[in-house]
Amino acid sequence: MRNPDQFEFKSFSVHQQRSVMKVCTDSCAFGALAEINHAKTILDIGTGTGLLSLMLAQKASHEIHIDAIDIDSETLLDAHENILSSPWKDSITLYHDNVATWKHEAVYDMIISNPPFHVRSTSSKHQQEAVAFHADHSLPFSELAFVLNSRSHQDTRSWILLPINEMQQFLSHALSEGLHVQKSIIIHDSIDHDPTRSIAILSKQVRSEPVEVVHFTYREYAGGPFTPEFITTLSPFYLFL
């Protein structure tokens, strides 16, 4: 039986006994789909267990440095353990802080975040869960958009994963901060399912051409085998692919 407090990847392990944000297919697909390109400095907002930072560090074909920040001290204990035991411990620096008030002057080539997304919904009575899942408790979309803008230079690419409806809300704030969608990845659980999540890649550059929209599907049908695109994308990470 698999230990729910530990998730084994091909090149690293994720211990998650303290974190309420466990490893899931969405976060793994997000990290696998994210393109580093020529980025040398990366900011991981709400790093949780450090999963996205570890995936990006594994993908990098050149020297990079990742600043990974989270507001929850318990979660960061997991992240510290995971990063310290990985091959990329010297490439990732952890920060315990609120990114909206973080006194760290830096802009980045790439920013990535799978932020809290519940807005104006019934919040958990558990404080750690409220911070992890509810934007109103930790990082409202307006503040996230401001942070992306203030931490970006002209060529920065920001990668954001959100549910479909919440993404539309967030993008209105992003636009008001002068951030423009360069590409959109629409995620489906299976070919027969309506989309559940979307990834937006944003920058300060105004796009003269229509936004590139691509679709990414996990399974051939509900409960069925993974699609070829899923296998190709996740095989560098998943043990069973």
C-alpha cells in the first residue's frame, strides 16, 4: 500500500505529512508542462511541498536558481526536507513569508504558481486549510496579479494554474496590472470531460496575434488509460510511466 505521506518520483521524493496541499495529477501536469526556456531565475509562489521547484530544477538544461516562498511554516518543513534530499538542494532557496509583503528586491525570468483559488466560498475551519485553499485568506487574485507585475521584467513569463471559472476572474486582475496572456493550456480529465483547469502564460508584452490555445488531456476516457501526450509529458517524472 502506498504511503499517503510520501510520493516517489523517478529522481526525487516528496514527503507531505505536514502539508495540506498533497501531490496531485494537476500539480504534476503543471510542473511537467511548464517551459523554462532560457530562464535563469525562477520564483515559485506558494511552493507547498516544493514539488514545482523540484520538477523545474530537474527539467533545467542550464544553471538556474529558484526562490520558493510559502506562508505556512509547517508546509515549509516538508519542502525543506524534500529539497535537502534532492539533487538540486543548491539551486533552490526557501523563504517563509507572504509574497505580497516580502522584503526581497528581485525580479525573475519566470514565475510559477498554483495559488489558492476558492473565492467568497465557505472556508475551512482549519486555519492551515483555509490558507492553502482559499484566496481570500492568503493571496487574493488582485494581490497575486500585483506581485506578478512587480516581480517581472519585460521578458518574464508567469505560469498560473487555476480552475476554469477562477481563471477568468484572475485574468481580469492580471490585465489591470498590464499582464497579457501569451498562451493558454486547457486541461481535460478525459476526452469525454469538459475542461476542469487551465494554465495561463502571461507577460508584460502585448500580443499582436491571437492567443495560442492548446488542449491537454489526461485519459482516453473516464478511468481509462492515459493519453499518449500525458505519457510523453509525465514520463520523465512518474515511476510507472
